[in-house]
Amino acid sequence: MNENAKKVPRRIAQTILNSLKGGVVPRIGLPYITVGRKNEVAALLHDVDIIAEGGASFRFIVGRYGSGKSFLIQTIRNYVMDKGFIVADADLSPERRLQGTRGQGLATYRELISNLSTKTKPEGGALTLVLDRWISGVQAEAMQETSLDPGDDALTKAVDRKIYTVTSAVSELVHGFEFARLLSIYYHAYVDGDDERKAKVVRWFRGEYALKREAKEALGVNIIITDDDWYDYLKIFAVFFRMAGYAGMMIMIDELVNLYKIPNAVTRQYNYEKLLTMYNDTLQGKARYLGIIMGATPQAVEDKRRGLYSYEALRSRLSEGKFSKPGARDLLAPVIRLEPLTPEEMLVLCEKLSVMHADLYGYQRNLDTGNLADFIKLEYGRIGADQNITPREVIRDFIELLDLLYQNPSMTMEALLQSEDFTYTKSEAVSDETDKSFVEFTI
């Protein structure tokens, strides 16, 4: 029995089971249910080390719906926050793209900034916390170096000099001068206790000023973040976050399939052009302390009519080489194609979930490895399962099975598996050898 699963707090266990049954990835508790994907995780964590050293990376996680790409992205999200990174994540949609004529690119930027997360504020909305922490840290350093007291004019000047060091480094970047000026305005508002002015700066950083005139009246700056240049500000934030004491910034954008679904070919190409700019920046060293991970379906990438491959500059960069193949993928390439989880890995996951379910609802777990193996064999025995089955389907079925057994104590696993709803025609893809592996496999 999995001892770690017993220790899952009830609140987290409830969230995990409810999310998985609903077909979505839980935002918390992922370490309790992570199985497989060791090679993919290791490849992405190598990128994390490069980013922390001042580099940049760009990866596509490609897999079918329900294959676990969102789960992998969330796993990396939690890991990098623990390593001191700031994470910004967003899902693309018809209203959120990389580029658009009605502010869809800016909408993606706003979503990313709204979802800024740190280890101490993992649920998002961390921008103000980060800014205040930065100023407090600079003040503490200045007090230590000068032995001056808070409120002393000389201390304010010393802090000003330290602030200038940070802002001057940022101001060298495109749009960095205005960004640096706003940091300075925020600092003085912080010192003066002017919460209203602080809120105006935060509003600017969030991209919420629609007109330059509004920004000029509110803050004295004659520039706003737009649909065309929002990515430049993410590069500035990455450098600033590093100078504010964080390891770097990781941007995670899922549901890239929404670009593939754009009906207008010209609009689609503009979005792919923006994506190419981001990709080139990271690989050519124009971005620092910045990692970008995007989740996509195989069709959204490989369709030569509408997918990323329809844009020749992307196709030539992202296509697999001649030697990479299923079972031996190059995980150092820009595109990580997810292999299906093995039946053995799914068996381990079902074990974890069954222990968690029993602990949450307070009953004696009575499913053994043989019961779980029978369930897995039926799931993987469907016609075409070797090509089409996904972890999402298996997990949803299994949690439903656990719920039914809990609510109907007279039912047995064997009876449910033999009922019409749980009986599937055996696929020829499931060989005698595969069946034998289940018998021999133990946890």
C-alpha cells in the first residue's frame, strides 16, 4: 500500500478527486499522484537550471486531449515555484491569443499578469506582493549598510540610489525606460504611503490603461502596454524579478489549439509570426531569466494547412529529425511529444487514488492489486485502446468506480467490471504477453 497517499490532507484529497473526475488538472496536490513522465520532467528541469543562470528556453508540450500535457505543465509549475521562480500561466481562447485586432494579445498578457504566482502566493495575484517585497528588501539592505533609521532623508536617498541600480539595468531593454520610471514612481508612493498612486502603477503594469491620455493624466507617462508590444514587457519583468530576488520567470501557455482554430488565415499567420518572435528571442539570447512552455495537440502543431507547420519558419524549426521515433524521442528538442502512459504506470496511479479515496471517505480499502489489474486490463482492452486511450479517460472511469463501490457497499468490483457499462470487446492489440505482465506486476 502507498504510505504517502495516506497522508494526503483531506482538503487536498477532495480537490484532487473532484478535479480528476471532472476531467481537469488539480492546481494543488500533484506530487501525491504523479507517475511516469520522469524523462520529460528531467528535460524540462534542465531548462530551469539554464534559466536561473541567465539563459532562456522555449518548449512545446505536445499531446492529444487527455494525454497529460496540462498535468505535466502544472507539475513543472509547482516545481519551479519551489525553486524560487515566479510563474505566469494562461490558457488561450477565442478572446485570448498572441495577436489580434481587438486586443486579444493584450488579453493574454493581462491573464498572465493576473496569474503571477510565487511559492508564498501560488494562487496568483502576486504582483503587488513582489513589488512591496522588493522595496522592503532594498530598504533593509540600505539600512544595514548605512545604519540609518526609517524616515531619515539620508536613508531615502540611499534607497533611491539602489533603486536606480535596478531601474538602470531594466531601462537598457526595449520599453525599459518607461518601466523603470514606473518602478521609481511606485517606490516613492510606497514611501509616502500613497496607496492610490501605487494602485495606478499596478494598473499600468497589468495593461489596464486603454488610452495613452489616461496613463499621462494618472502617472505622467505617455505610453501604455499594447497588443503589439506586450511580450517585450514580459521580458522586462523577467529581468526585474531576478533583480528582486527571484530565480527567474516561467511563462506557461496552454490550449495553443485555439490558434489552430482561428478561421481567418491572415490572423492565424500573424499569431504564428508572434510565436516565432518569442521562440527566436529565447533561443537567440535576446531574453534572459525567462522560460516559456506551451501546450498543444499534435494536429495544432503538425497540420500543414492550419497548424504551426503551415508557417514555414516554424515548421523548419520544430519538425522532428530523421532519427527520433516513438519510444526514442529527442527530449532536448524544442517539441516534447508525450508518449502514452504504460498500463503499469496507470496501475500505480490507480493504487494511489484508491488509497486516497478510502482515506477521504473513511472506509476500509478492500481493492487489492489483482482488482486494479483487472480494471486496467479492461480499459486497455478496448478496441483501438493502444492508440486512443488517454489517462483522463482511465482516471475518470476509475474514480467513478470507486464512488459507486463506496455508495453501494453491496456491490463488488468484479460485478461492476462485468456489467454492460464496464465490459469492452478485447482488442487484438492486448497480447498474452501484456496480460502476463499484469499478473507478474506488483506494487
